[in-house]
Amino acid sequence: MTWIKICGITNLKDARAAAEAGASALGFVFYEKSSRHVAVEAAREMVAGLPREVERVGVFVNEPADFVSHVAERVGLTAVQLHGPESTAEFVRHRAEKRDRSARNIKLIATHSASALEQEDLVISEVAKQSLYALLLDSGSASAPGGTGKTFDWEKSYSMVMQMSFIVPVIVAGGLTALNVDAAIRRFRPWGVDVASGVEAAPGKKDHRKLRAFVDAVRRAEEII
């Protein structure tokens, strides 16, 4: 079954609607420049009202590992999604050195720009492979890390995405909607998919009909493949 993450949750009503629609995970953005940014205490209150089986993912951009670990513990996150190889490497080291079992149990999702795969190879070390929960491929850039609402070039990135899938579980993100997620699943057969703007009425405000339509489209696509 495809893992489905609804990202950019900013309020409890949307969080519950996404969980009820069948989302596997909800994403809470702690990047202050994002229109979907949420405060730590607000995220903590939302997480407290969610079913235990729903993954709670914190999204961070270039934050120190100590801060990421602190927020994860405070909010009750089950996973962290980090942008940038330096941030990911630092967190891997931090978690290895941390004696606190709660920090060791936090799942790690590394985010990489899929468009960069068109120009260069993405090298994943053995240590990183053992540490990663998944690799998320998005259409973001250094100036706009995610949530752009645009798909990456599926044709140009196809070979590298498939190679990555043999190494780590791959999550496809970037511009997905209920209208194109079936095509993404048929093409890449990813471990997971991630959506933010594709299920919104406005940045940070989810459209509950789009939420249900997106999850339904994923499940229908699974039946075909």
C-alpha cells in the first residue's frame, strides 16, 4: 500500500480531515519562510488530537540537529524530513551519538531536488542508507525548498528515480494532485507520495474534498498496477 503524506498542515480541523481521508502521515512545516509554517506548540496540540497510527512528520530546512531533535520530542513527531545533504548528515551523526532512545527512534526522511538528478548522481553512503526511512524527491530549489505546486520533469528524472528506488524507499512529491497522482504511481511505482498545494483551497488551508479525492486516486491507481 502506497504511503501517503499530506504536508503543510496548519490546523486541527485539516489534520483530522486528512487522517479520516486515509492519509498515512501528516507533515508539519517548521520553516519560518513557508506560508505553511506552524509554531511548535500549535503542532503539539494538533498531534495530540491525531490517531496513533498516523505518522507525524516535521519538515525542517537547514536547522541544527539539536533543534530538530528538541522539536521532535516536544511535538511528539515520529519522523523528521530534512532539506539538504548537510542537515541530513548532521542529524545522522547526532542520532548516532545521542543516548536518548527517543531520538534514535525518530525516522529520517531526506529531501532532494529531483531536477538535480538530471545533472548529477546522488551518492548515498552506506551509513545514510541504514539511517534513512525514505528519500523524498521534490521539485524544490535552494530558494524554494518545497511546496512549489510544480512537478519535476518525470521523463528526464526517470532513470535516476528508479535507481534510487533500488537503494532506499522513494517518495515522489512536487505538483501532485488527484488528477495526476495515478500517472506518477504508474510511472515510478514509488513507496510513497507527498502532497501539499494539490489539496489546498489556499496555502496552509486544505480543501477536504480534494483530500479525499487525492487519497481515493492513489488507492485506485494501486488496483491497476
